[in-house]
Amino acid sequence: MKALRYYGPRDIRHDSMDDPVLENGGDAIVRMTGCSICGSDLHIWHGHGFSDDIGFCVGHEAVGEVVETGRDVRRIKVGDRVMLPAAVGCGQCRPCLRGQVFACENNAMACYGLSSRLQGVQAEAFRVPAADMNAVPIPDGISEDQALMLTDAMATAWFGARQADIVPGSSVAVIGLGPIGLMAVDAAWVMGANVVYAIDPVAERRALAAQTGAIALDPALALDTIREDTRGRKLDCVVEAVGSDATVDLALRLVTRRGTVSVIGVQQSRRFAFPLERAFTAGLTFRTGTCSVPEELPALFALVQSGRLRPERFVTHRLPLSQGEAAYRRFEAREAGALKVILTPD
């Protein structure tokens, strides 16, 4: 089959690799009908990956059709349309059954496309371990584009907003207006935010946030503007969706006493000088971590089905899988306003 494979910095190739096979009775094989590039995939593209492997298939956001199941699979069958949450668990322990795959008690947690341990999904087909849990049937009323956004991006945005303690009447800032940040702006409104500041250096992305009613700000002006608007009180909740030292520091400076900062940007540095004394004095809540997609899906399915969340509106480009390298370059350069790039079978 054909797949996008990583060979080094800015070297992802549309290349042949072995067809996926069932490795145990709980596996399924899924034929890809759509996959997408995530912002965290750019870390691999830039050569700052999560393993020293080369030649592995990349990607962790996909939807598809089940074409084969192992003897122990009970909840899905050949022909089912399914979505693949980015990270997998064993499907049997208590945390996994609650949807909290990152707390898997059997150490089976893995993410697609970070190494050869679990091959990625930017491929014509892929293996899904513990498929009864890790291949989720697409519900009625959810399109494939919507399901694809729910495999990681929309779920992560919702997780970030939820752990920022946003409640009706909250004042909120979202730092970083890539697809996840823009979705976090939408999530903040759905959760009842009274005001949302949307912060990003890219004017086009600020304009998209402003269309929702958010107050769009350049990072250089954000702190002074928010101080002035709030008469020095600053904000109840901040969602940071970049992962740099500078944006995490800005998040901590924008939040009020007893406020909450939620960091969901993939961290780009090994060490951050956390201002513990200032945070302690202000009584701040600081949360970070990676979203466990299955935990967020029950709430998100209902919100997408009802039209309150429309993550599909951030899909800007579609290309065939064979143009995957060009898609990565376009996504990296934000060419023609690229947000979510969907790859489809040739």
C-alpha cells in the first residue's frame, strides 16, 4: 500500500510500505477514507519528533471503513464507518473504560504515527488495536469531516476549554489561533463565556475569531489592552494553544487572582521557568496535559449533531494522499489560509 513515511526533517514521502495485518484477535483493519494533518505533526516534519525511528507512517487523525476484524472484535463489523481517536488504550482497564486512555493501567497507551510502535493513519489502510474501543462508529448526524475533526482537534480544544474552568459569565482568552485555538474560541462561547479575547500574530486568523464575536488582539497588545478593558483585574480563564515559553508566560500574566490557565499547546522547550511565587500568591490553577479523546466524545457528539459546534468549517484544503508532502509544506507555510488540510485516497 501507499503511505506518508517520515525519513528526516522536512522529508515525508508518499511511499510504499507493507499492508497492515491483524496482530491479535482484538485488532481491526480500516481503509482510510479521510485523514488530516495536525499542528503537532509539524514537530515531526521539522525533525523534532517523539522517537529516533525513520521510515514509519505518520498521522493520527483519520476516518475510514472497517475491512477486516479479529476473532475477538464484537462491537464493530466489516463495512462500519469509524473514526480513530488519536491515542489508543487497552480497552479493558478501568481508566480506558472511562475513556481515559492516558491513564491505561496496562501500559497500552500509544498514539498513532509517532514511531513504528504504532504506525500512523496517513495511509491507504491501518491497523487499529483493541478495536472495540479504539475504532468509534460515526454516529448518525455526524459527517465524515466532522468526525475527522473530532478525532483530535475539536476534542483537544474542548478539553482545553473545559480544564480552564470556563462557566457561564467567564472572561476568557485563547492564545494561539490555529485550528485548535479557533475551536477553543467556539468551545468557550458554548460553555457560556461572557467575553473571549482571541490572541494571535496572524491577522487572518484573528479575523476568523472576530467573526464569532471574540475580541481579536495581536500578542504585543494583548496584556495592556486586557488590563485596560478589565481595569486591572484581568481574566478568569486562559487557554494556551501554542506551547512556547513566551505564550505560556503571557497566559500566566493575563489571568486574574484565583483564575485558571489551561495549557494544551505541545511543549516546544524542555524546561520552563514557572513563576511559582506569583502563582502561589495569586492562588492560580494551572493545568496542562494531553486530551484523551474518548472521554470528550459523548458531550461533543451531541453538540455537533445539534449544530452548536461546527468544527468542519475549519477545513480549508483537500488533497490526495499522493500530494502529502506538498500538503505538509502548504500547512507549514499557512499557504492560502491553510487551517485543516484533509488528505483523501487517490
